[in-house]
Amino acid sequence: MQLPLDHIGIATHNIDASVAEYQRRFSLSVQHRETLTDKHIELCFIDLGNTRLELLAPTAPESTISKFLNTRGPGLHHLCYRVEDIRAELARLKALGVKLIDDVPRPGAHGTDIAFLHPSSFGGVLTELCEYRK
């Protein structure tokens, strides 16, 4: 089984400043940017060639990213792996005893279904699965 790395999530207080730094330091360009109003998160994907960075910034204090930044500060938020069948993968992982944050997939950025897995099952790293809708 292969699980390609889809992206690396990085929490930031200021998405514009973070994008500017990646552009200035590495000449990287923005691939996709959107605001998830229901989640109070602004996100921006930067293409690295072999994977992408997902910069995440809160748009309101009740955002999960705001809570993350308040407790851990800016930096690595999660790793995301691309799967072909997210429902089957969640069932397989649950059967193996993996602690799921999301028992069922939910809509994610740019036409994906996503689900998060608890950090306690992956050495302290928040892990996301994503499936691109056909």
C-alpha cells in the first residue's frame, strides 16, 4: 500500500506574511487559496513540486487553528496523506485500533473529502486523510 503525502499543514497567525516569506525565500507561488467560513480558517496551498504546503490561519477566535496557535504557537499542524477510498481507509484504521477524530469524512478544501486521525495514534502528529472527489 502506498500513501502519497498530499500536503504538510502549517499553522500561522498571518497568512499574508507567511505567503510573502515563502515567496521571498524560495520563489514559491500560491497554487490555491480559500476561506472555510464555517471553520473560521483561511488556507493557502503552495506547490513544492513533490508535495504542497498548506498554510492555515484563523479568521475568528473560535477557530481550531486559533486554539492550536494559542497552545502550541505557529508551526507544524498536520501531515495529510492522499487515499483512493477514504471510507474504506477509515474502517481499516479503526479496525486496527487507530483513534479517529472524524468517524466519517467531511468536505475539505478544493473538492476533497477529509478525515483527521488522533495524534496519539501517530506519535503525537495530527494526521489527515484526503480523497479527491471523482
